[in-house]
Amino acid sequence: MGRKMKIVRINGFRIPGLEYPSKPLKDLLELKNDDTELVVRDAPDAFVHFVEQNYENELVAVLHAREAWKVEQEGDADAVIIRCNGEPGVKAARELCDTLVMGSACAVQHVASMLGRKFSYVIAGKEEGDDGIDIDHTKDTLLTAAQHYGLEHKLASIRNVNVPPTGFNELIATEEELEPVFSAALEEARKAIFEDGAEVIIGYGGPRLHDYLVKHLSPYGVPVLSTDHTLLKVAEMLVQLGLSQSKRTYPRPRQIYDFEVTARVVDRHTT
């Protein structure tokens, strides 16, 4: 048995339909090591519903970085994890903290690169245009993360499903809403494998979609990674190894600010 550890997940989102304060997800509580304490810290002034593009990513980033810094000041956490594929605030939090900070993209992309030569994301974010021209809202944030970690050459593709991120949320979406999302995700995963050359699939959403993709893609011999599961287990591993981010890469800022955010939605584009 390893030593006891405390991992804090920072949440800078306020997703309509979910209950707050946030609690650790059931599947993560079942997956974690017995000696790991997993807690969630909500930013009290969170307001963004979801992250797709750089705009939302950078709004949430300052909240994640601030809350990570506060966790660092409290001094009882072994790691901070930020559960978002766009990694809002991860680099800033790594600068602010000596405590290990781990983001979803860092964890899952590195593990995917260990399992095959090329990996693809199957994720939310497509918007089908009336003029036949689709918009892929999530690609730039994922590609930026891959470039930061030096893994862009292993990224075969980013395959998007025609729903916003909340459409994948198994805590709020109905069975009727999830069924076509699962089917579309599987179709995009098959395209990633047979058209894009992916040898590993990084899935999006909750445990049910992960299990669905594993079941249907296993005949092809292609591993499917859950970003949530991989993030937690990589963080546990690095804590057990006594490792944290390099302060040569992420030096402490000269100035540190505390602040509060007041925000409201002024324009909501829907399709």
C-alpha cells in the first residue's frame, strides 16, 4: 500500500442542470487508490457553461489558476488536477504551484502515445452550418495542448460530434439524447481509425460512453482512453514517484493576484 495522498480537482465551470457544490464522480471514486482522498474545489465565481474555443478556455483559465494557488497555500494537497481537454489554466497553475498540477490533455495524450503511433480524439464541438460548411469549435485548444507537449506529430485527427460539450454529459442528458450521441461518436471513431490512421482513441464524456466505445472498438484491437480515468491515475502515479512539474519550465511569477469575477451571458448563439 502506498502513502496516503490528497488530490484536489479544480472546477471553474458552472454547468446548468448540475448540482453544486460538486462532488467527486462515482466512477473516479471506484477507480482511485484506496489511500487516495479525492475532493473537488469549485471556484465560487465560476460562470462559464463549457469550454470549446480559446475564448471560454481563457476565461476559465484564470479561475483554475487562482484556485490552484489557493490549494497550494493551504498546503495539504499532493496534487491538483484540472479536468478539461483544453487545459484552461494548467500552465499558469503550474507556474503558481510547487504542488503537482496535471491537466487532462497532458495525461491522456502522453499515455495514448505510449500505446500506439497515432491517436485521435472523438469529442464534442461540431456545428453543422445551414450552408453546408461545418464549424469545429474544439480543434484549436486540443492542437495547442498537443503542440505544447510536443505530441502534435502523433495526433492523427480530432473528430467532432454535432453537439456542444453538455450534450455528452451523462449526468444531465436523457437516454433519448445520449443514444444518437453514442452512435455518432462510434461512427467518428471508426473514421478516425480507418480514414485517419488512428491506433488509439481518446474518448470524451462519461463512463457509459467509454464502455460503449471499448465494446465496439475492441474487435479492431484499438485501445480507448477515458480522459477522466487517465488523468486521475497519472496524477496518482506521479505523486507516488515524488514528482512534480519542473520549475525551469514553469517558474514562479513575479506578481500574484487574488480577485473575484462578475459576469453574465450577453449573447447566446444556438443552432
